[in-house]
Amino acid sequence: MRSENTLFVGGPLDGRVLPVLTGLTGQPPKWYDIPVPNEGDAPPTVYTYRRVAAGFTKRLGLQRGWTYEYAPEGHVADGPRWPWTRRPPRGDG
């Protein structure tokens, strides 16, 4: 699989560049979750990062690449909710 060196901004990974696996289209995933184990029996802490555009060229406006920004609120819906993606309502019977 192909990977791309990606900059992480904010949060505990601020300023680090890590290799991130890309998908079939050559883009890294929209969300990147990093589980960090806690001491004892506590569940791991999960740090969430959201993919954003790294910048654009001046002349043609082409995208330069991707970075990940820290999202302390976790995953949030960032697009439209299509009717065919929702679960149908459950009946009482």
C-alpha cells in the first residue's frame, strides 16, 4: 500500500509528520483516530484528527496536499444526510 507523509496540527501530535496510508483514490482518510492506552482497566483515550487542505498554489489554485487538524469534539457530520443512508423507523409490532 502507498503512504503519504502528513503533517499533524494541534493536540498531542502537534508538528509531527507521520506516514498515513492512502486509499484507492490516493487520498488519506477524512478522519484519523489515534488510541492511546491508559493505565489500569480504563478504556483508551482516543485523539481524533480531521483532514484539511494544506494550501493552494497561487497561480492555478491547485491543492498542495493534506494536513490533519486536531478535533477535540471528535467526529462530527460534515456533509448532507441523504435519505437512503438513514435507518428506517422501527415499528411497534
